[in-house]
Amino acid sequence: MPRKGSKHPYKSRKDYTYTVKDIAELAGTTRNALNVAKVRGKIDPGDFRSVVSFLTRRIIDKRLKGDLFAPAARVAKKGGKTGSQVSSKRPKKAVGRR
């Protein structure tokens, strides 16, 4: 127990990590589109300032296109099929007794 009035013990810093998938999701693009932006020099995923400025530009562009309340990232359902997709498998024929 530290003495009264002494400094708090040293707390380690927290490290935060992000991936290219996370950046693409926040920007509302695919990973391939993000790679194209990287090749064109619009973003450097290793530089945090570059990532923040890229995401800021994407959000501003989306807002200027008309919908002021559009989410910055697309909301996608994970897994499962949509109702319009039909399975290509045929149902098994019922084998009945005669």
C-alpha cells in the first residue's frame, strides 16, 4: 500500500491495433478498394494520421453527397443467406411403401 500523498504507481500504456479490414469497414469500402487507394497514395495504413485523414475525407464526401445522416460504414449482415437466394440442391424424393 503506497503512503498517503505519494504518486500513483506507474500504469502501462494500452496498445490499440487496427487492421486493413477495420479501416475498410469504417470507410464503407471493400478491402480491394482500400488497396487501390493505398496504391494511389491516398492512404498509408501504417500511419495513424493518414488513416484518420482518409476516414475523415470519406465521411465528409458521404455527407456532401446528400444524406446527412448516412452511417460512415456500411452495415452488413454476417453469414446467412438472403431470402432471394435459392438453394441449387434438389429435395430428396420421398421413398414410400406401397
